[in-house]
Amino acid sequence: MSVSDEARRTLREIGLTSYETRAYLALVESGVMIASQVSKRSTVPYSKIYETLNSLQRKGWIETKKGRPTKYYPKSPSEAFQAARLHLEEKTRSWEHAVMRELQPLYEHREFREKPDIWILRGESSVLAKLQEMLKGAKKELMIAAPEFARVFAKAGVLMVRRLQDSGVRVQVMATGDWNIEKLQGIGEIRVRKSMFGGGVIVDGREALLLLGEEKPTLVIWSNHVGLVKFAKDYFQHLWKTA
């Protein structure tokens, strides 16, 4: 059974080099082998085979049986993948520490945001990533307008907002009548309107995520433009008073 290009590409994306991918697949296909056999089967140069096999072992993809000569055998793909996933999660946490705890404060201290940005976001994952970033940075106040058509984003936002309950952030949620209001209880001040053309999130009066549409979000904008954020906040407060 041949291995597809997609499977090979996936192993590369997970973190294996070209040599490591070829060596691991050779072991999966042929079973236990010594280094010279792996080299021949995988076409990895013999001068590189020990380096490649040692790296695969460190990454958790193969095991060895000591002897003369040493024999190599693959871990099951599912077990190796789980090890790779855990390793990636650990790396992600270290990346987050470096980016959020060191680089982000430096960025904010240097006030690089003198030039305002306006972004058009495309795709659900991009919107949710920006929403998560905004909510994590909330310090004082959070305004959420949740129309029916933005339910996917609003539900994700509600889960994130619950983590802010003890942080002293004032949370105002304005939802349409189609929402199950009971599920929103406990996250802040709740008000209901019959309908809303658009929706969005405003954080600390400094940045806004705006979702525009009628039946679904047709345009999603993020901005920290002072005038645009002020307009969004003023409009939210106008609707809030009559909700």
C-alpha cells in the first residue's frame, strides 16, 4: 500500500524533516530494520541515517532495540501523533509566553499604534482569533451586541467573557429576542432588543469588532481607529438606552 503525497506532506507539517519522513515511512512499511536497511529502503544517505534515526527517536516516532547492530522499529502512528501534539502544545505555550508577556508589553509601551488600523476579516477562524485576542486584553469595559445572525461568534464570546467575571471588567450584553437569555445570565448586564442590523464587540473604547449583515455576517471589520470606535460605542449606548 503506497503512502499518499498528502500523508507525507502532513508529516512534514507536523515537524518531520524530509529525511525523517522517508525513514519513518520506510519503518512503517517494512517493520524492524537496522540502520543500513532503513537507509536503503528510504533512500536517506547512509552518512545521514544515524542522525535522522536519532532525531526520530527524540521526537517520539521510533524506538530502538539495543544490540549488534541496533534495530529500529516505528511507534504506531496514533501514538507518535499524540506525542507530537503534546510537544506542539508545549511549544505553543512557550511561544505565547514570549509573545504575550514580553513582546506585547514592549509593543504597547512603544506606542506603535499611533497609526490606526482598519482590517477586514475573512473566515470564521480569523474572526474568532481576533475576538479571543480582544477579550483577553479587556481591562475596564466590554460591550457586546449579539444579533441572531452572529450566534456562532457570540456563543464563543460568552464562554470567553465568563472568565472575566472576577477581573472587574464591566460587561454589557445586548441581544435580540431570539436568544435564550437565561444562558447569558451571570456574565454582566443584559438587555434585549427586538432586532439589530449589525453586531459586534467594543473593548475599553479603544478597539471594535463590527459584524454587519441581516441573515449572516457579510462584512466583519476590526479597527482601533479613534473616530470609528467612538462612533460604534456611541451607537451601542444609544441602542442600549432603548433596549
